[in-house]
Amino acid sequence: MNTQNLPEIAKRTLIHSYKRPDIVFERGKGVYLYDTSGKPYLDFISGIGVSSLGHCHQDLVEAAKKQIEKLWHCSNLYHSPPHIELALLLTQKTFAEKVFFCNSGAESVETAIKFARKWGHTNKGADCYEIISFKKSFHGRSMGALSATGNEKYWKGFEPMLDGFKFAELNNINSVKKLISQKTCAVILEPIQGEGGINPAEKDFILELKELSREHNFLLIFDEIQCGLGRTGYFSAHEYFGVTPDIMTIAKPLAGGLPIGAILTTSKVGENINPGEHGSTFGGNPVTTAVAIEVVKRTSDKNLLNNVRTNGEYLKSLLEKLKERTNGITDIRGRGFMIGVEFNKNPEPIIQKCFENGLLVCKSGETTIRLLPPLITTKEQIEEAVSKLEKAILS
Ligand SMILES: Cc1ncc(COP(=O)(O)O)c(C=O)c1O
């Protein structure tokens, strides 16, 4: 196919749910993407937190090839080795005792909502179905995940939302207390809000939330779809707080870019789900789980996590200096390689300039540029990115 016509064909044939530029990415290697003309782009989005080991990591390519020649699919009616091995690995690397696999972030949030409601029904009665979420949160586009999302912007045109969701303010424990009742089965929270502007939850707030969950007997759900699996310099972002949830959702980087999601639970939650109560045709697919095993082994490696912390601090320090010597940056937030650069105006023109300069970054919230570089990004690549960002700010 003639690659020059592709943007025009895309305009005619694809539903315009995304505003895409008129270039087409053809290949990726490490932290760079290449368009059809061969121009390189330093990828500081990583497919929105997906390609955490960079593009086309050789070990992941090998794992996919090896599995694809053996078995692609056998359905969840049966076991397959990588499915079980990945579940075991995740229980070894996290708080979890039970795992369910699906295909995306939204699907894992849907599943978490179902599991929390089922736990509420079994333990506290059929009226116990309410979930407290947070303003500015983002949990996905399917109806349950959308209903849990604390931003009306995403609801417009799709109302009514599902019944049973209430919204508190992040880092305001009294706003949570006011919403707790006998009907509360869970609180759902991103340890760092990803789409809402890179807003980190504070340690004291999480500790108090955990205490409330014990006192009032509700579940704590951490949505680590964007901030988990090494992104913050901890394998699970919540390790920073020293607190574990009852349910955790993960997805994006889990299989390095192949579609996967997972719901990790304690046994009290997982053992409450019986055959026939939940399912997924593709969830735990042998190829995606074979690749995910390699991703989990590498992103839980102490050396990699230390590098994310050190290089994340380095990135932050360069951004702080950039803030001093340019106009418009008002705040730098985040942890590890999940960084938000807040501007005093809509940063879209700067994002566009970065794009033209060969740097991919994206917006979060209304005034924040989000940086989610691959976890393997070096100091030199950080310097290259900050220099391109500076050029974009000054132009
Ligand atoms: C925190 C969080 N939860 C859920 C989702 C939804 O994931 P997906 O796009 O894979 O459905 C996202 C996606 O950006 C996310 O950042």
C-alpha cells in the first residue's frame, strides 16, 4: 500500500475519536519511533505508558515468536502454561493472592467494579454496591469505568451514568468520610492521577483511607493501569505508601504493547467469584501472557527500578531549571518516570512544536504536559528531550 495516501484514507475510513497528525509511524526501536519518511521521534509518551521497555525489545519479540509458533489461543475453558506462570509471578511480585486476566484497562476496571459489588453483596447485603471515586480521576471509557471516572467532560453525550458512584476530593479525607455509608463496598483511586493532570495522592491521605476501609469494612481498589509496573520507580506504585489494596487493576505496559489487563486481588475478594460469574474470551491469551512474563521479570528488576528513580529525579531537576529560565511553567509534579509539567495556559501549541522537533509528549488535564518516557530512558535521552521541550517553549 502507498504509505503517502494513508492519512487521507484514515480521514475517510476511521471514526474520528482521536485527533491525529498527518504522519504515520512505521516502526519503533528503543525509545524512538520512526515515521514513513524515516524521521525519528523521541517517544516520551511510550504509547501512553505502554512501551515501558521501549519499542520492539528483542527479548519480547523472541518471547512472542516462540509462543506464537506453539499456541495462540485455547480459550479460558482450559489452562495454558504462560497464563498460569504469569499469575504465579504476579502473586510473587505483589500483595495479590488471586489474578484474573482480561484485555484492556477499562475491562480490568469493569471487572474490579463487579468483584467489589459481589464482595459487598456477599458480605454486607444487596444494598452494598456504592463505590467512592475521586474528582479528576480517569478509569476508562466503558460504561462502568466511565461512571467511576470523576470528570463530567468524558460523560457528555453518554448519560445516564451507572448508579452507585460518588466523588470525593483527592487528598481530602473529610470529603471521603462524608460519602461513606452502609452502602459503600469500595473506594477506587489512582495512586497518581494520570489523565487528570498528574496528581499524586499523599501518603497520609492513603494511610487514613486504609484505616477507614478497616473501620467501615469496605474494599480499597488501586487503579495502577497508568502508574503501576515500575513507572514510578516502584514495581507497584502503592509500595511508596507502605499500604496494600484489596484489588488492583493493571494493564497498559503489562505485555509491552500487546492488549492485556489484569485484576489482582486478595483471596477474600478472589475466592468470592464462582464459575460462570465472570469471563473473557481472550483474557490470558498465551501469546500476550508469554510476553507479559518477560515484561514483569524486567520491570520488577531492582536495577531498573533504581534507574527509574534516579533518572526520574534527574528529569525533574532539569525541568526545575527549565522552569527557572523560561516563562509559563508553574509546577513540576510526579514520581519516577510519571511527570507532569504544569503551564499557566493551554500547552497544546508547545506539544505541537515538540512534535515538529521530533519529541512526543501529550496533555493531561487542562494545562499539564505529561512525560511518560520508557523506563529504559538514559540521561542523554532525558537531556535531548528537555532541550527539545525548551526549544518548543521558546519558539
Ligand atoms: C488510570 C487509568 N485507568 C484506566 C484506563 C483505561 O485503560 P484502557 O485505555 O486500556 O481501557 C486508563 C487509560 O488511560 C488509565 O490511565
